[in-house]
Amino acid sequence: MIKFKKNMSDFDRVVRFIVSVLLLSLFFIGEIRGVFGVLLIIVSFMFSFASITAFCPFYKSVNFKTNKSDDYL
């Protein structure tokens, strides 16, 4: 089993989840269409994954974290 170290704070997780819901709603009500819409869906799923797991691969790659504890998933 892969262990991910949490690197996102609760505030960061909530903001990402809200942004992902807004992006998905914009796509499904038809405001954003086409290739750009599909790209935003992919970004919103990545944000959702990060907000649920509290692990951001981009933060890991640049050695940045907003969470002060050393908890694992």
C-alpha cells in the first residue's frame, strides 16, 4: 500500500473542493464547452482528489506544504 504524507491544510482542501464544484457546475450548465471544458473537468477531478486525500502531487514536487503535521493517509 502506498502511503502519502498529508501536505495540505484544511483551508486549502476546502478551497480546492469549492473550486472543483464550481468548475463542474459551469461545465454541466453549459457555460463552458469543448476542449476547454474537458480540460476543466480534468482539473476539477484532480482538485477533488487532492481535497479528499489531503495530498497534492504538485506540492510534493516543489517541496511545499500547507499542513504543519506529519500525518500519513
